[in-house]
Amino acid sequence: MHTFTGPGNYTIKVTVRDTSGTIDSGTVSVLVGQPAGISSYIPYILVLAVGLGAVGIVYFYRWRKRKASSGGIQVASGHEPAKKR
């Protein structure tokens, strides 16, 4: 968990590694404002923002990998593409 020193726009770099060892990264922008009586929730909101960014990066990476391996046809996970007749 990270605590910001003050309000402002921050860019967080997120790096993920899949089970095959492939690494990908991306950034998440976070706008931190002055606490308005909910200062105890700010760390949870930041963790949520970073977590959602990481999930988005992993999803996009795996979608791109599936698309490339299926010849450009998007295939739902666990299913084989229909064969041409």
C-alpha cells in the first residue's frame, strides 16, 4: 500500500507477470484530493484503482495473446475456433 504525501495527479506504473513468465506493464492515473471527512477510505480507494488497472492490463494482454494465437479470431477462453468446411 502507498500513502501519498498530498493532493495532486499521480501516475502509477503497474507490472504484471503471467504463469509463463511473460511480463507486461502499464500505467494508472490517480487523482488524489483533500480529505473531506472520509480520509480513512482513501487508501482503500487507491488500492482499488491500482487493482482494477492491473486486472485491465492482464485481461488486455491475455486477449491480445489469444487473438494472435487464433489467427486474428477472438475465441472465448477454453473454446476452440470453429473449423472451416
